[in-house]
Amino acid sequence: AMPRVRAPTMADAMPLRARAPTMDATSSARGELCSVLLMDDGFNMREYVARVLMMVCELSESEADRLMMQAHWEYSSVVGTWERPVAQHICDGLKQAGLHAAIQPESAIQTDSQDPDEPS
């Protein structure tokens, strides 16, 4: 018999503000910046993905809809860029809600998006 898989619900997308790591924006020793990537999974409903983005990432409805549609059409979108502990926390929240997400160092994204013919 195949194991039953429970579909994620809005209860899985609890706001993470109370548990989110805090970072001192004026700190001279800034951590590594990482981007949180949202991937299209072909499973979750678009409305659910947008609501999770609103709750976990505290995005506006229009921004959540824009990122959800970008991930749908381009297979991924950058949700935002934070210091590594915050990015990891947000990525974990998205995954907990059943979305496909990952973090990537900002330096890797900038390098990937440069034209290979352009001098660095």
C-alpha cells in the first residue's frame, strides 16, 4: 500500500515573525547575503503559494502574486535577499508549508546572471 501524503494547509504556513532570527542592520560584521528561491512545483495551488508567501515572508498580496506567477512561468523566482540565518529561516518556513524553496549565496546569483562575454 502506498503511504498517504497529507496536502499542506494554511495552518502549515504559520507566520514566523516571533521565531525569526534578528539581525542588527547597523552591525559592521555583516553576514553572508543569501537569496531565497521559490521553485514551481506543479502541485500546490497558485492561491495557496501566494498566501504562504504573504504569511511567511510578510509580502503584500500584489508582490506575493507577482513572485508566484514569476515562479510559475519561469520555474523559479527570487523571494528576497537576507543574511544567511534569516534566509535559512524563511526557506525553512516555505518548506514547512509544502513549497519548494532553496537558498543560494547572493554572490552565486550575481555571477550566474553576468554575461559571459562581459569582463568582470
